[in-house]
Amino acid sequence: MDFKAVYEKWLTDPNIDEGTKQELAHIKSDTKEIEDRFFKELEFGTGGMRGVLGAGTNRLNIYTVRRATQGLANYILASDAYKPGMGVAIAHDCRRMSPEFSTEAALVLNANGIKTYTFESLRPTPLLSFAVRELGCVSGIVVTASHNPPEYNGYKVYWSDGGQCPYPRDEAIIAEVNKITDFSMVKTMKKAKAMAKGLFNIASSTVDDTFITHVKNQCLNPEIIPESDIKIVFTPLHGAGNESVQRTLKEVGFKNVYVVKAQESPDGNFPTVSYPNPEDRAAFTLALELAKEKDGDIVIATDPDCDRVGVAVKDGDDYALLTGNMTGVLLTEYMVTQMKAKNKLPDNGVIISTIVSTNMTRAIAEANHLAYMEVLTGFKYIGEKIKAFEETGSHTYILGFEESYGYLTGTYARDKDAVAASLLICEAAAFYRKQGLSLKDVLNNMYEKYGMYKETIEAITLKGVDGLQQIAKIMEALREVPPTAIGGSKVIEARDYKHRTIKNLVTGAVDPATLPVSDVLYFATEDGSWACVRPSGTEPKIKLYFGAKLPTGATSADADNKLAEMIKDMKGFI
């Protein structure tokens, strides 16, 4: 059925409400808009189902949420993991329609006889990950679009281990969703009836309390915190992190915590930021103003669902915004050195990161005789590793992170946790302050110790049907003719995770790639630098990742020049 036919079906479907039909009637003469709304179904990518709010199959609305949830319900009921009485935990962030989508998802599950646990208000995503196991649930749902602009929302599915659903479970769920070809196949029920039957439940506050206890247990030097005079500026960017982060910092003993009042209250319109992303310096504008007013030492900003955190640190008379990789290696170095100092570093310890994150993490692991593992982009793959370690006992998990500002210490959750990461980066700042060092000083010391590593990302946005076709052509062209040199260094290895091959471009030898199938290309160069290309799983973009490696003694400016050359070369190929 083509997009026009699907559009017409929505206009006449008795299961679609009149308000939605009126919205669609207003675009009847806009063929391009109709096509964009109906040319495909929203799909699960690395971050789940995410899209613009509105009517249509390629939009997020109560019907696409219900359809996805019916598919999930069918998958759950057919799964060996499901036992009668097991529930599904559901949380949501601050975005428009998040509470409504959360309730709609619960009522579809309830109509299928599956118990649900929702929360009285918005909650951080990592708390949901924790709650799935804490409540003995078979699955979990988070309604969020993370850091996307206000017009977006999304829907992420978790399984009984508390992690997002990786391959092949994600595809199996999608297969069930795709079997729902008519909204008459979707079950739902009234909330009052679901509550009366004991199917619709509100999670107890003890879930929050236990989660916070686990977060506080991540501290390595808790005794230094109450005596520290470090000044912390915090902004939740109108999102779900406000209460949890403030509560955690207060309970461990930080005294000087200043919150950006204009961004403290939840608001899905994000009135003070155009893009609620802690990767973007503009999102720090109000926080940096407050930091200068209070002479703050460290600034932290959590994203709308509080699974990612950005950090800025005092640097002379100004503030330097740390990249996700910088924060990741700072946390890694702090944890590893402090665990070693306390004789708590396990012999089978492992650090995990993604293929597009900094290679400095590997250097830290090797210097401390720890295992290092790489996974594909998406924290669900780190969660999958934690589950495997728990089952086999092969390794003891220490820390995992991805360059997109997501970090997890401990195994209480199976997704990145900005609550714990906020706590630990503040603790590290307090610890090093006691030694007369700033976090910038520590980073510079690490560059002298391990070499100069610096990374960056470029994104090319290509929207709509034409954009998807262009992205596919770019990827295939790079597969057929890979670059021979990037940034003045010879490309010696080409990894193709779609075809699961690793080709040595010097010898011509081809080995199998062990990671799951994914449309990702990775090019390693002779000097230890690298470039990676992949389509975004949640946005109409093709992403270009770059990592420059220079020897000890090189400066940050040297690395910037190297990265600029690498970007120029790769864009030239594209």
C-alpha cells in the first residue's frame, strides 16, 4: 500500500479519533507532507522508536504507541521468559505527550492481561532500567526522545535484565509490531477498570530510595565529600534529572550546589534552550552565567531523560566544556587508580566502550592490566556484556561509557546513568582539588602519560525519502572504494560491520568481525588514528566520527589540526 492509500485509510478508519482526522485533513493538498508522514512505519534503531509528534505512521502518536505496545505484548506473551504475574515497568520524561503515551502503553498491556508499574511523575531512564529487575518485571518501557528537539518523542523497550533490547530481540519485537496491520487488532481498556483488576499499578517510592542508595554506593572516597568546599552548578535542562541528582548530591554531603532555577522545572517545550543537549555548549549558557556569578568549580547538565551528562570545568577565567570522551577517560582513570589504591581492582576487571569512542580508554586499561572490550554504538550492547559477565563470571565489570556522554559504573542498572555519573565526576573534582589539581590538570597529566587523544563528530542531515536514499548511496560508495589515507596517514584496516568483515589493507587478509551486524564502516590508520561512518539510528543523519592519536608531547592544537585534516579528507571522499 503506497503512502497516499495509507493516508486515506487513516481518514476513514473508525478506530482513529476525529481530532486526528482533522489534523490530517489540513494537509490534504500537501503531498510532500503526506509522504513524509506515511511513507514508512517508525522503526527501532540503536535508541528505539523515535519521531516527530503528530498524526501518521511515521510520527509518534497514541496509535503508533499503542501499535508498538501491542506488538510488544504479543512478544511477551509468547516468550518463555514471561510468567503469569510478571509486569512491565514504564517511565517517562518531561516531553510533550510523555505522560499520555506512558498511560496508553500501560493500558494496552493491561488489556492483554499484563500487569504494569508506572510512576507518579517523570523519572530518569536509568531508574527505569533498575526498576525492571527490582520489581521482577519481564520488560520495561521508557517514553523519551532523549536530547532531540521539542517536536520529538520516543519509545524505548527494555527486557528482564534491565537492558535495552539488542539484536535479535529488537528485530523480533519489530516483527510482532509489523504483524499489527490494522488498529482493530490493538487491545486497550479504561484506566479505572485496569486499576480495579490490579493490572495498572503505581510503583512504590521504595524503588526510588533503593536506586539512590545504589547510586551513592558508587562513591570511592565518600569521606572527602562533606569536608569539600567545591562549588557545583547543576541544570537538569527542564528534564527528569532534577530531583534525583539534587537528592544524591545532598545526601552524600556536597554543600555548595547551585541549581539553574530557570531550567529546574520540567517543561517539554524547553523554553530556555533551542536544543536540550548537554553536548552543545549553547545548552550551558544559563549554567555558565550562574557559575561565573557563584565562582563555581564544576558545571553539570543532564539531558531530558537524565541518562547522559555534560560537564564544564573552570579553566582560568572561563569554563572549558569537556567532551564525552574527556569525561569518560577522567572517570575511568579516577575509578581505576582509586580502586587500585584501595586494593579493590579485580584481576578479571574489564572496561567497555564503543567503537566510536576514544582509544585512550584502551591505553588506560592496558596500563593497569585490565581487559578492554569494544561494542557497537548503543548502550544496550554494554548492558548485554554486563548480563553475560553475570552469567559466566568471566569478567568483573568496572565501567562502561560511550562518547555521546553516557556512563555507567556498577551493575545496579543496565543503561547509562547521569545521576551516578554526576555524583562521580563531582567526587573526582573534590578528590583532585584536595591534591591541588583541577580536572583540566588531570587531563593534561593523562596526555603526558598515555599520549594525546582527541575526537570529534560531524553530521550530515539528509531528511525524508530522498535523504535515506542518499545515505545508502554514501555507505555503499565507501564500501566499494574505501579511502586510502586520512589526515596524512595511510589507512591500514577497513572494518565493515554490515558484512562483518575486517580487511587488512596492507596484506589483503580478511577476518570476520565478531560484533553484531550493523551498517557501520570503520577505517584505522597507520598512526593510530581512525574514522567511522554510520547512519544514525534515530535521526535523519549520517554521522562521521574521528579520533586523532598523536604522541606524548603533542598539544591540543596539534590534535585539532590533525582532526581538521581528517574531516576534510573524509568529506572529500563522500
